[in-house]
Amino acid sequence: MTEGAPDLDLESLEKLRQELEETGALSFVLEPGDTDQAPVLAFILKDLPAEKSKDILDRADLTLTLSSDSRQTLETLREIVENNKKLTELSVKDPLTSLFNQRYFIEQLKVEMDRAKRTERPCCLIMMDLDNFKPVNDKHGHQTGDRLLKDVAQILLDTVRMVDIAVRYGGDEFAIILPDTSARNAVYLANRMCEALAEDERTKKYDVTGSLGLATYHFFDREDLEAFIEHADTAMYQAKSEGGNRVSIWESDRPKTRPTEVSREEKNALLGDPD
């Protein structure tokens, strides 16, 4: 950039480009050349008074000729953007399964709990632990175990909705955030996941299934993030203690049903006291 030119950040330049394109005031023509006009043009546009810009640019036909060095700079910038995107994905993805990692899970669960507060619509959380996974590692080796974890991840991705967030929580434990979802719908989705794991040939041949625990967060709940996770975890361990390959619901989220059996006192009231 020329001496004395102000520092230009990508956000400012992108905003300027969008404004010019939206008004139809400017079109760019990129063609090979040996001049170095890009910094000068950027400097002029940066300092152009807003009230004058459209009037001037309406009457201007600006052709930006890029030198070979400028083209190389653009290519380098493109590579930097692509590499940064890959690094961002690596920071939130589990390298083995390509599901989101625990760090991203915590961030997004906070987001969905805040959303539930604002919209007054519940969100749900499923914690899942694989049944009979340890024998796979012990008998067939860790490579087979890793391949099976990848298969489980794919089964989950094929089962969840597009809005759901599937996570490898750690080891053979997974989590699924269900935004804007009632407990009733979450139970249906959890059972569908459980059945998919039990019936898929990739898991069936190792007798691997899933124990799923479900908890719901409502806008009126006062529990924090740790408590929400603990509730789903507790329900998951309940499913495992009952033999696995099932879905268990956090106790306070279970449907409340009235007893159907008529008590002795009710019978006497209806039929009359025999005494």
C-alpha cells in the first residue's frame, strides 16, 4: 500500500464492496497487467466523502488492472482464508468421528438454553453411552473400535435432524442437542436413534447398542448448564442399569399419570359402606 494510506481491514473493504454493488455504482473488471493500481484505488475510495461517492461513481467506469504480484497476493489471501476455515473446523470437530467436540458442545448448549429462555420453547439433551463397546476393543483391537466409533457417528448423523447437534462427548459417549424440541418429540427421536443403533449391521455384528438418557430444559427452569447435563447423564445411567439398549427420561420430565386402581375408600364411597 502507498505511504500514508490508512490500514484497511477485510471487514471494511467487504462492507464497501457490498454497498457499491447494491447501489450499482461500481463494477470491477479484473484483467492481467503490469501496473499496481489497487492500493491507490483503495486509498481513494476510502477517503471519498459518502455524499459524493454515488454521484462520482455513477459517471465513472473504473477498470482495476492487477499486476502479476497483485494476482499472487489475491491467491495467497484465498489460501489463507481456506486454511483458517480448516483450522476453525478442527477446533470444534472431533478428529476421529468428525462430530462436534465437547468444547463446541458446551458453547452451543449455552446458546440453546438462552434461546429457550427468550422464546419460551424447550430444548432437549440426549446423553448416550455405547453398550458392550469395551469388549470390541479388548477382542478385536483399538483400530476396530475406532472404526466402529466412526460408524456410530455416521448412524447418528443419518438419524438426527438437520437442526440437531451431534457431539462426541468423550470415549464411547455421545451427546445430541435438540433445539426447540418438546420432551414428547425428543422421546420419539431418541427411540429412533436407539433402534437405528441396534438394527444397523455395522453395530449389530458386535452386539453394540446404546443407552440414552433424555432431559428437557424449559424457560422457567433455574438449573444451570452443569445441572442440565447431569440430569441427562443420570437418565443415561438409569437406562444402562436397566440392561441398556433403551431410552430413559430424567425423573422430573417423565409424564405424570394418575393411578388407575380404585382405593378401598373410593369403593366404599361409590358403593356405600357395607358396615
